[in-house]
Amino acid sequence: MKLKFLGTRGEIDLRTRLHCMHSALQVSYKGHALMIDCGADWLRRIHRMRPEAIVLTHAHPDHAYGLKNCAPCRVYATEPTWDLLRRFPLTRRTTIEPRRSFSIHALTLEAFPVEHSIRAPAVGYRIAAGATTIFYVPDVVSIYDTHEALNAIRLYIGDGATLRRPILRRTGGFLVGHSPIRTQLTWCRDERVPQALFTHCGSEIVRADARKIARAVHDLGLDQGVDARIATDAMELTLS
């Protein structure tokens, strides 16, 4: 399985060379590639990239609005996401059901509902290629079925909105927003996940000195026994 971080910036105005484009991940295996999320930054670029499939985590602009004109391939999303994108002129739509696995070429995916937004319900994806499994969740307060989502995975790719401070508010009895990297690393510790990368970076990370942030995330990971790093635009990783 090969991973390429096409973008790692959250829904913020600030941009840098390391975090310029809205968060999106390319997953490749056996000569095929899919793209997870396609935010507004990708609107004029997506046709040049021509992925074989696009999978959406939710319908927020920084995850889906690159598709508001059209898409060059089939797009996969949950029913609540399609409801919010019903006016987008996308003809090749596939509706996926949470906790029911589906395949795109040789990749197997399973959507896990997560707490993040009431207006735009989000999911994270457990993605398997051969014997390698990862979990990708760029926006998250909590994962409803944490053990099932993270059990025996090789790599966790999570929400990089903040290092230690949660961005949360309670709406109608639900928490919405983002859990910090420190909290997500405790999930990895509890499920014995060896490695974590963080994307969808917020202002705290994007504006900071990259070396200092890298050291801080590494140290947070050490506290939990996890190899932790910040992802950057164009970063590539091969998992064997």
C-alpha cells in the first residue's frame, strides 16, 4: 500500500509550503489509486489528477466542494453526505453504508461513524490492502466503535487541528469539533497502534516552526508508546 498526502491543511485561511492544500489522501495498491476527500482547493485541479475513485468522509467544504462542478470518476459517500451534496452534478454516485465493507479494485474499505459535526455527519475509513490495514479520520471528536476501528491496524491517520487543546462545543447533547492530537494518541496506545500521522492541520500547527512542532508531536507520541508525526503536503509513504 502506497500513501501520498495530496494536502494536509484544515479549513483555515493560513497556508504554507508544507500545508497548502485542503487535506486529501491518495491510496494506491496493485496499480490502482483512489482519493479520499476533495475539498474546495481541488476544484480546478481534480480533472488533471484523474483518480479512479473518490471517497468522501463528509460534506464540509474543505472535504467535498472540489466536486461541486463535476467529478472525473465514481464518488463514494454515505447517505447523509449525499443528501447535503444533492445539487452537485455528480452522475456516478455510490452510497455506502457504515460498518459494511466495500471494495474498490483490490482495496477494502469500511466506514466508521465518528463524532464531529451534526450538520455534516462524518465517517473515518478502515482501509485494507493485502495484510496491511490503516485508519483514516481527518476530522474527529470521538470514534463510536473505537476498538473495531483501530484493532490491529498498522497506521492511524488522524485530526491535526491542535496539539493539546480540544476544540469542542456541545450542541443538542452532542459534542462537535476536534479532539487534540494528545487525545487521539491515547486511543492508539489503548489499541496498540504502532504509528500515527496527523493531517488536516490547524493554525496552531501550520503557523509554527515545523521542527518544533515535529519534536512536540514526537514527544507526545513517546508518552503513549506511539511513533507520531505530522504529515505534510506531498509526503509519501509505503507500507509493506
